[in-house]
Amino acid sequence: MGTDMNNDNVKSVGVDASALFNISYGLYVVTTNDGEKDNGCIVNTVVQITASPLKVAVTVNKQNYTCETIVKTGVLNVNCLTESTPFSTFERFGFKSGRTADKFGGENLKRSANGLVVLSENVNSFFSLAVEEKIDSGTHITFICSVEEAANLSKGETMTYSYYHKNVKPKPAPKAAKGFICKICGYVYEGETLPPDFVCPWCKHGAADFEPIT
């Protein structure tokens, strides 16, 4: 029953969180509606979990108004972003809160059968989801969903997290002052020390994803 293993293979080396950056992620805009206005946010954790029945898992930060709206309504759309997506899309859906900003104000919007927004540009496909189960993951909620509608919209390649970092996200130019920079989105925290409970106001990642400015 046992498996022979070299002792070197079982020694603990701790946890280097940057190792997880090598997991391949796509980038998506999740759209919702709270009953009064449309909203959306950037996520990178969308996974098909079964084919029959067709189910998808979407994980959203609890601090996002989009997450609150999904809990309230039980429906969402996932828009798959392509490599042509400009940084302005990430500013629009990733750096503003739907609690205070109208991310779709004044636009002529395209909608799916569930009434939610489908982005008209820089998207290769979308799917409409109905929440069947919620899993509390601490800082995030994972929504297990059935697929109600899905369609291909273009042939553009899906943007990966790696592509975003290499080709889309502006390269930060930190100031000479001491501080810490978010490895995820480039936000700069100025100060001698970074509070251990600090949360990035842009991408909502914690202090573990910051590194000193050198």
C-alpha cells in the first residue's frame, strides 16, 4: 500500500505564496444587477467543475459589491476577456466600487436572457449562471452555479493573468520614498512598515502579496 519516497521529497520548505502565481488563470468580468443598477467586477477564479450537468464555480471577494449582489439575487454573467482588452477595462471594473460608482452609466447595453449585461467589446464568450450553492472561503465566497445560457462572441484569445501582467498592466514607477508595492496590481503603499492586516484598495489582496520597494 505504501509508496517508497526519497526523504528529500517530503521535507517541508514552508509556503512561498508566489508559487501559486504559476497556476494558469483567465480574466473575466462578472456582471450583476442589484434591482436598480448594473454592476460588474474583475475576477480570475472561474472554473468549469462538471460537464454533465454543466456547472461552473466562480469565486468573488466578499468586499466586492458584486459578491453582495450575487448573494442577494443568485444570478450572474461571466464575460471572458480577450488579449485585446485595454487596461482601462481593468480600471473600470477592478479599481472602483459598485457601491459608489455607476460602471455602466449612459451606455446602450446588450443583455442576455436573464437580463444581465453582456459586454460588447473585448469578449470572446459569455455564460449566464444560476447559483446553486455558496461556499464560504473566508475572505471570498465560491458560488457553485448551473449554466443557463452560453455563447461564443469572437475568436480572440482569452486573456490570462500572466498575459495581463506582462502586456497590459502598466509597469509601476515607484517613488524613491520607502514603501511596499502590490505584486498583483502595482498599488504602492508608502511607509516604513506595512500593517500585517493591510488589504490592497485596488485588487483586495492582503499584505502577503506586497514586497518592499527597492
